[in-house]
Amino acid sequence: MKTQTEELWMEVPERRAIVSIHREVERIVSESGVEDGLVLVNAMHITASVFINDYESGLHADYERWLEELVPFNPGTDPETGGYLHNRTGEDNADAHHKRQIMGREVVIAITDGQLHLGPWEHIFYYEFDGCRRKRILVKVIGE
Amino acid sequence: MKTQTEELWMEVPERRAIVSIHREVERIVSESGVEDGLVLVNAMHITASVFINDYESGLHADYERWLEELVPFNPGTDPETGGYLHNRTGEDNADAHHKRQIMGREVVIAITDGQLHLGPWEHIFYYEFDGCRRKRILVKVIGE
Amino acid sequence: MKTQTEELWMEVPERRAIVSIHREVERIVSESGVEDGLVLVNAMHITASVFINDYESGLHADYERWLEELVPFNPGTDPETGGYLHNRTGEDNADAHHKRQIMGREVVIAITDGQLHLGPWEHIFYYEFDGCRRKRILVKVIGE
């Protein structure tokens, strides 16, 4: 069995943004030498997601609006905390902890013939919900 | 280490439907000869999900209604695009890209003693959100 | 390749609750002797979740309120079933089957140097949505 482990550092200059990490994951899989196996890609922080969907800026803007509707940054019930108990701890990122549950923590992708085994439109993204700081993504390859 | 890789082709004749793929995954695991390991089952298309829940038609109808409430096909803000920027590309499936995030892309299931290691009511389904076309599901087994 | 398989029994005395299973998963990974690999942790029941997020009671209360908004126990359209078709089967847990889709069935975590490879705030939880009964969680380690 072979394994390969790499942490990718991210520093997104906005509070929220969707960033492609597809090529980085491809590179790590290629460097691993694994022909047949699995790769796990997960956010290492609990206010961010890794997900697979379309590389289309309109859709990404749609996600932004939709997530803000489902779980607003400040639902307006309290000017300070937005009504979130979590924000009484001095944080202002309760919404980010919720949004990440919708979009997911991780993806697991098959490796076949040394390549990511993906459908034609599958693209790997990092979704930052509480940015302007350094955060990490973990890529773990296992197989042979 | 043993691996087994198979793509299942689906062609759902409705726009949206929930289809059992449980027996197909069981068959592939059995054919793999893997006694102890993991199987990844994922939609290869970004407007479909693979998920595990109850084999009960009432619940499936409840999901349909709930997902349509959370992210309508056309929220009515524009007769053409429903207000989705994604639909300005000529697509009409923005809602499908959202619904799949709620229901998830993939499941990872343990294999123990050569069998899917599942609880009593766990059943594997494919959820099509933009059907009437051929799509694929990937099943990847690793273990020994 | 090494594997380790263990089922954890839970009996949550409330209908809904979030319970840390972090130390149990750490223990199983440690006992497996796997230095490099993956661990799958999944609910074996379809009205419960395993997820990774913050160990902060305010956030957990926020999740409770938010999930109840997104998919109420009884949306009030019918005193008996809440309007859920699933509840016509005699069950009263349709909401639980929905909430578990938001929070997820499973997590897959990397193992590196014999340890769970997690970010600083990642903590593993079980989320019970229909408790007061015995249920199981599956932990499956593979690697070497």
C-alpha cells in the first residue's frame, strides 16, 4: 500500500469565496504514484468546506445568495450576535459553522489508472466561509 | 490490496426520481472478493446524489416536497431563469445543483466479512435531479 | 493492509442530542496499530448523523434551532403527521430523516503517524435525531 499526505495552505482575502483546488489535488495524486485507490480531501477548519460541483461563476453566486438565505450572517434578531448563541463567545462566525454543514466537510474521490476518476463536469473546490486568515486543507491518498 | 471499479449507467425517464442502487452495489462488492475494506459510491454528475436512507415511498415524496421548498425549480423572480444566474447560461438546472448539495455526492461504506456493513434500515439510493439523459455512478472498492 | 472494525452502542436519553464520540474514535485508531490510512465513522441508523464541527454548546443549541426551522418536527399542517407522508406509516420521525441529510451520515478522517489527522478545532460528534433507544455507530479503520 502507498500513501501520500499533504496539507494545502489557503489564505482567502475575502470573508467568503469559492476557490478551485482541482489542479493541486491532481498534482498530489500524480506525485503519489498511486494507480488504484482513494483520495480524501477535507477542510481542516470547521468554517470551510470542500465540495465538488460546477466551475461556473453564476452558480457560485447563486450558492452565495442561497446559503445566506438559509442561514444569514445576521438574521437581525440581535445587532451584536444576530441571535446566534455561538456569537456570544465573542465570535461572529456562527453562520459559517452552519453553511459548512450544507456544503460538506470533505470529498472522497476514486483514483483509477493513476488519475482522479471523475465525471465530465466534476470539479473540486474549497469554500471559505470565514476568511482573511490562513487555513489548511488535507489531501490524503491511499492505494497502490 | 484488491480493488474493483465499475461505472453504473442510469437513464431516469423523469426529471427527478429516487432509484435504489443497493443490489448493484452489493453485487460489485461480492464480485470484488474484498473481505475487509471500503466502498465509495458517488454520482459522476453534479446534478445528482448518492445517499443512504429509508426505502419508504412516503419519505421519498416528503424529500421531494422539502427540497423543492428549500430551493425551488423556479422561485418565480424571473419566468426564464427563476432568478438563478446559472440559468442565464442557457441551462434550467440551477436548482438541481443546489439540491444535490443537500443530499450529498457520495457515500463511503465499510465492507466486513465480504459484505456491506450496514445498519438494519440503511439502503443505498441514487437521486436524480435533472434526468431524461444518460448519467453514471461510480463504485470503487478497496481492501483485501 | 491492516483493518479494525468496531461498533459503538449509543443510547441517548433525549429525543435529540449531540454527543462527543471523539475519544472513542481516537481509542479505536490507536488500538488498530494503523500508522497511515483512513477511518470511516458513520451512523448505522438513518435518523442520526456523524459530523465534525466545534465543541461549543452555544453552537449546538444554534444547530438545534436552525434544523427545527428548516424541517420542523411538526410543520402544523396536520396534528397527527405534521403533513409528512412518512408519518402515515405510524412513525413520528420524518423530520429526523430530513435533519440527518443536512448534518450527514458519515465522516472519513485521515490517519497519519498513528493519529487522527485533524485541524485544531475539528471534533467528532454523533447527532441523535430520534433517541430514547439503542443505536449503533460504525468505526472502520484501514491502512498500514
